[in-house]
Amino acid sequence: MSKRHEIREAAFILSFEKLFRSDSLEEIIDTAKSVDVFPVNNDVEKLVNGVFEKAAEIDDIISKYSEKRSVERIPKLNLAILRIAIYEALYDDKVPVNVAISEAVLLAKAYAFDTDVSFINGILGAFSRGIENKDA
């Protein structure tokens, strides 16, 4: 398992937890560090903070490609995975779009139901095609 995958997975866990709690992101990160169940380093913090700074913009993108469900109705687990993938695809020059999507699908396979994996893959596939069409 790559270091980048571990960073992404830790950011996913923190993002998912934040969707259920009113605590600040900083408090959630500090708690995760003190409990020490999974590694939380500067890269993890940078990713999860970036995802939440851009959450409204990312949610607009998700809603554009989620024709059947509003963002509010997407399961929080799926939303956390989608946000990380789209954030990385748009804002991390080191992560190609196809890698962001592949990693999101891996997270979904590890944490979600098969129908969720298909949903996430479908949204990210449409997102990817949308980006390609803009570039053309």
C-alpha cells in the first residue's frame, strides 16, 4: 500500500467523521492524533483541510453529475469519498484524474456497498468526461 493511499484513507476517515460531528476540523484532527489509530501527518491535514475549504464548490460539481440524488441525500460515506477524489483531481497537480478516480473506487470497495461503488464510479466517470470536454 502506497504512502499516498494511506494519506488519502486517513483524510477520508477524518472527512467522514466531520460530516457527523459539530466539532471543528482541527479538534477532530487533534483527537485522531491523540488516539493514534491511524497516522495523521501534515499531508493528511493538508488534504482534509483542502477538501473542507472547497466543499461548497466540490458539492456543486457533485450535484451537477448526480442526476438522481441531491448532495444532501448522498450517503455521507459516499460524499466523503467523492469530495476527496474531486478535490485531488482539481487541486492536486501530483494526482492525475484517473488516479483520483481509481483511488476513490478502492476506498469505496473497502468501506461501502457494491451499489455505492457503482454510484461513486458513475459520478466520477461523468466528472472526468466533463473535464475532458472542457479541455477539448
